[in-house]
Amino acid sequence: MPLKEIILENIAKIIGVGIIIPLLTIALKKIIHLFKTDKVEISLKVSEELLNTGAKFGLLHVRDGKDEDPDRGPKKNKKKWFKKVDKKGNLRTSVRYTKNLGFQFKCFADYREINFDRLKEMLEKNKYRNVSKGEGKVKKRAFFIHHDHPTCKSIEGFENNYFYPE
């Protein structure tokens, strides 16, 4: 039987294998990722006064692990938005991270209807500390340290919150 006929008879099998193998590879990578990672919820409690400023609260997932850890993950700088849980000022978001590394994060508030100094004063009144003003594209962003979580220093000298691995 000539090669051309063999190929034509088996083209569906060849194409099927060409599609199935990459799909199985992707599925296997996702399953492995789920076993190597965990998801944790981070909560934020803010006063009604602070909620009424119109500020939108978020968390920047800086990276998995500490900067000095040789096995640390790459920089992520991935934004996660806090969602309102109730009318008492409880906000919550979740972060997926590599189980054995923990992760660095920084909370922030994007603001428009209030000036930075007033927002800083209100955040500090809510026991958040090291409030700093964003730069560049995030000029209307106030970063702050969450009082319920320990901190670590980045290579650049920034203080970030750190969630320890369990």
C-alpha cells in the first residue's frame, strides 16, 4: 500500500492524537498545579466612614515566597479586588499560592473622591500602617500594611505583608 493511502486512511487518527495529547498535557499541568498550590482568604475590616469615601480596596499578590528564598516564585504583581461581605465593613478576597512558599502581598486603596492625606489618616485610624502614595500609573492608589499579617522586606526595600506557608 502506498504511503499516500496509508496517510489518508489514518489522517483522522493522526489529527485526533495531535489534539488529544496537548489537551491531556494541559489538563495534567492544571491538576499538578492544584496539588502544589493552596487558596487562602484574606480579610480586611474598614470603617463605614472609610467605605463611604468611594475607595476601591485591593490586594497586590507580589510573589510566592520571600525575595531571599532561593526557591521563590517569579514576580506576579497580580491585582485581586476585595469584595464586600457584609454591611459592617468586612471585605474579603482569595489568593492562590505555592503551598511550600507562602506569599508576599500589599493591600491598597484606589481613590478618586478623597485626597491622599485624608485617606491616609482614615487608614491609620483603622490601624493600617506604612501608608504610601502610588506612583506612575497608580498615582491615585494608597498602599498600606495589613495589621493582622506579618511583614517581610523585598529586595527593593519595600515592606510587604507575608502569608506563611502551612
